[in-house]
Amino acid sequence: REITFNCYSKFSIVHYNIQSLTNKVDVIESELRNFDAICLTETWLDNRVPDETIKINGFSLYRRDRVGDNHGCA
């Protein structure tokens, strides 16, 4: 993909330590919808959670689930 910007455009990004995403998708979708990119850590996801469950309208989903542990570092 090619991303182009003009000198008048602004790219906004937010990082949020979510501490479990599955029960907060609606809140994230409504509160952070005005950002261009949303980065979430501590999602506590694993391969049992399908993409459709956590899809946020208007955003592409890129996952990097932790294998063998769906929580933070021990």
C-alpha cells in the first residue's frame, strides 16, 4: 500500500493499554473513532478470539497475539 500525505493533512495515532479488549470494543470504537490509527496493548487475546468479535468499524485489524499466554509479561 502507498500512503501519501499533503502538507495540510494530519495523521493521528493513539496508543491505549486496554487490559482486555473483548468487553471494551464498543467503548474503544466510540471514543477513539476520530483517530487514524489505534494501537492497543494488553489486549489479552489469543487464537480462541475470532477477528469478527473485535473488529472496529472503519479500521483494518492487525493482530500479534502472544502465543501461550494472553496476558502481560510475568
